[in-house]
Amino acid sequence: MTNANQAIHQQITDILDQGAEAVKQVVDAYVANRTAERDMNWLCLQMAKEFGAVMIHTDNAREAIRGGADGREMDEYFETVKEEVAHYQAYYNLVNRTIGKDTEIPVPDIYRYLVTKVEDGKLAPDEAMLEMKSRWPEHHGYMACRGDYVKTQHPWVAKVFGATMEGGAGGWHWCMSQVPQDDEFLTQVAKLQKGIAIDELEHGPEELAELCREYSDDSGVDLNELYTQLREHRYQEVRQRNEQFLYPLTEDQLEVIHQQLLNNTLSGFNLYSKAA
Ligand SMILES: [Fe+2]
Ligand SMILES: [Fe+2]
């Protein structure tokens, strides 16, 4: 990789590391303000999100087969689907251990949290999910992946956002694996999140090095604008996690984190840089 391409990779990795540090502030606020309702809200939504991820990766596999993929090329798709199923099961088991197997799930419509389809070769929200937009606006904002900006850019930009969307959340799983093990619930959370973090930190970000190697100035991408957009997207994850935890942080507190991210004042965790 040339020095210039390496510098781009470093910048994007730094942004992901700072995003993880930003998300840690939401996790800390949740831990300090826990209620049974908050515990179940994030857990049920996360369980549903993993179910959605199973469908996303299944769609990806079908698209790859339609595009001619075969044989050993498909091993990686299989591996990823298997991991997402395991994530779903880990949360599902914790739900059952916490409220009992036959108790109704306390958050309605959770399976409409993440339902996607492939439209013109691109990932798009399904109707079943779109109907819930006003219920989980921050989550929908995160999944939109800065679409208004990305659409106007060279396709390379969409690939970068694709690589940082799912794997970017690996930082959250990591922060959740570090919660103080104060009771049985958090002890189990810490344990299961650790395994998931290791998987998710590789769902996308590992493609970044390759993508940055491909980058050329001919694409006409304004890199500073790209970095700002990636920072805004990390902030959107902070808002999404705050929504998932039923708002432990106020708007004023969120704005402080927003400025930290935009002004590059966080030192960042050594997560993505280590995985890179
Ligand atoms: Fe997952
Ligand atoms: Fe994943």
C-alpha cells in the first residue's frame, strides 16, 4: 500500500476507534441508570437485530450465487451466517433465562426492527421495517448510512460505509463485554458480548485495508468530507444506542459527544487499529 493509501486506512480506523470510545459513554450511562425495562429493551432489540443480520447475510449469499460464486468461495458466507445465528441464540437464551421461556417478549414488534431486502442489487429496508420508522428513528437513521451523501459519490464511498456499518458496531459489543459484573444479568451479558465482539470486529472492517488499497485520487472523493461523514455516522450510532437503552443520556449530553467526535478530541480505543 502507498503511504497515501495507508494514511486513509489509518484515518478511518481512528474514526472507528473514537466511535467505540463515544459509544462507551452511552453504555456507562445505561449501567449507571439500569432498570428492568432498560435491560429488556436493549436485549430484545439486539436479539431481533441479530435475526435481521441472519437474513442480510443470507441475501448476500444468494446475490453472490446469482453472480456466479460457487465452491470454496461460499465458505465465508456460510461462516458469517453461522456466526449471526449463534449471536441470535446467545441473546435469545439470555432473554429466556431472564424472563422465562413462556413469558411474552416485553417489547412489541421487535422482529420488525431489522428486516431488509435486496433491491436493484442493493440492501434496502423492507416494508415491515419501514412501518416502524417513527418508533425507532435513530436506528433507521443509522441504517440509512449517510445515504443522501453516499448517493452523490463515487461507488468506492458506498463500499467504505458498507464496511464500517455492521463492523462499526463491534465497538459496542466490546464495550458491553466490559460492563461491571454486578449481578447475574450483567455477568452473562459480559460473557456473551465478548464472543460476539470478536466476530463483529471482522464483519466489514477487515475489508477496509483492501478498499483503501484500491483507492485512487481519480475517484474525485473529497477525503475530508468523507471523514466528517464517517464521524457523523459514528455519532448516529451513539444516538441509536441511546434509543436502544431508552435514553439514559440527555440531548445536551449527546451533543457533547457529537462535538468530541466531530472535533477529533477523543483518544480512541485500540480496537480497530489492532484488528486491522
Ligand atoms: Fe451479529
Ligand atoms: Fe455481524
